[in-house]
Amino acid sequence: MLKKITIIGGLDKDGHTESIQRLEIFPGQVLAVAGPTGSGKTQLIADIEQYREGDSPTGRRVLIDGDLSKGSSHHLVAEVSQKMNFIIDTTVEAFLYRHAKVRAIKNPETAIGTVLAVANQLAGEPVSLDDNLTALSGGQARALMVGDVALISRAPVVLIDEIENAGIDRLSAMAILSAQGKIVLVVTHDPTLMLMAGRRVIMKNGGMHKLYRNTPLENTMMEKLAVMEETCRVCGKHCAAAGRL
């Protein structure tokens, strides 16, 4: 069981020491990675995904439970990309069953049913076990993968790229993943998602610049936004109440 990931800061694009020199993330936590285009969000995610040991352009080191991975920590990371689509010509049921068997899931049929329920909770259009993977829309594919990563994959770390553009219920997706004890890092420009994460690291000029934690006022604001978004999602149209926030 993974206890924590520690990111030891390196250098920004100008060779200056990053403002944040140590960042720890624990199971069940969501960390938002924010900043303008070109600020270094993608490189930070890549450093984590590749368990860097000071050998990337940033010089960052990624510690697994306090130690360098030394090539021994594999399959710790799962990624859900906004541009992800399936190319396997098989059904949803066959894909999930194969993955469950590979992961030695004791009751694959139960796991498959739960993953499908999660996918249909998140997706804007229903997903069926008989659907061919290649026929799924982008939103359906990402909803299915969130369910798969949460309930079948053993990867304790999940990297998500701009889930606000994925066409799924992003707040519920984050809640489902964190409830499964995953460490979730989400690259986002979405203020609501940043508040939902509770912590957000701001990237600037290729470096980790500042780390913010929600204030009590921001937590209250998040609760209001979540209620309004759920109301709008259920009724299927823009919620006029959002303008009164």
C-alpha cells in the first residue's frame, strides 16, 4: 500500500530553484495543478509519471514512500487523458472482464457491474456492456476509464488532464477516485475543480510557485457551487441561481 508521494523541487525554466522544494501527497487526497499555458503543468505530471530521479529538465526527484524508486516501483500511475479514445475492437464487457482477470479481481462480474454503474453516473449518455469500445464517444470512454481506474486498476496514483473538457461529471469523478484511496493529481483551469481539490499548486515559468489550501470561505463557496451544479445537471439546463452566487 502506497503511503505517500513526495516531490522534491528542482529548477524552473531560468535555472532558479523552485519556490516549493518539498510537496507531499497522501492517499485519498486530490491535488489540483494550475497555471497558464506553458507554465510547466505537463512537465510536473510527466516527472511524477516517470518517477524522475533528478534526470529530467527540471531536476525534480519523485520519492515513493520516502525513497527513490530506483526502477522498482512500476504500475503505480494510471492516466486519464482528455483526448483518450479506445482502439481495441471489443465490447465494454469483454474489456472489463479481461482487465479484472489480469488484476486477479475475485468477483469480476460484480466489479464489472459497479464500473458500468460509475460510468453511467459520470457520462452524459448511457454506456452498455454490449457497446463496442471503438464506438464510444470521448465522454463515454473517459467515464468508463474513471470507473475502471477506481475499481479495477491497482494503480494508487491517478493523473488527470483537464477533466473539465472530458464531457463527464468531473466533481463526482474526483470524489469517486479519492474515496477509493487514490492519490489524484488533476491539471485544470476550472476554479470549481480547484476548490474541490482542497489544495492547488500554482505553476509559473516551469516551476512549482505556490501551494494554496482552501480557506473556510472557499470551502463554503465550494459547497454552494456543488449544489448549484448538481441542480443544473439534473434539470439539464443552465441554472439561473448560479448568477446569484
